[in-house]
Amino acid sequence: MPYKESVSYKILLNGRVVSGLIVWVYEHGRNTLGTIFVDPDFQDHGIGSKAWRLVEGRHPDATSWTLGTPCWAVKNHHFYVKNGFQKIREYSVDDVPRGVSFIFRKEME
């Protein structure tokens, strides 16, 4: 990854990449989930949630995780809430379809 703070993960199933994540991990512990994906052929089988738990386990010093996602990505919203994130704000973006994105955050205990 081009940034020293970023860490990427890939999830393999029988040698095939079925999921991936990119996170930014900072010394202050307020980290960012940049990207998470699950191959459409493997969605709705819990792989994304397991991958997210793996990331949390690898970064026990995190105090929070923040991410941005477009308003139209409703399935993403469900995933984030299911995994402990809360929507904390909305903002307008001129170059995003429908013009609104959401910020989600998960505070760690």
C-alpha cells in the first residue's frame, strides 16, 4: 500500500480471493476503514463480518473506526450497523450520485 498507515487484508477461500479490506491505522487509535468488499458470489454468508472481526482483533489498541459510504449503498449501511457502527453525519458531495454520503463510526470499548 502506498501509505505507511494503511494495511490491507485479503480473505482466501480455497485459494480464491473472496474478500478484502484496506484500513488506516494511526498512533492515536482513531482508525479508518477505507474499503471492504466481498465477492458477490460469496455475499450473505458472514464472510464480511468475519473479516471485520479479524481486523478488529489485529488492532486491539483502536479507540474508534470511522468510514464513509454513499447514501444509496443501503446494503453497506445494514452491514455497518450490524457490526457495531452508527451513522454520525451526512454530507453533500458534488461528484457522488445522489449527492449525499454518510459517515459511520464505531467506538471501541
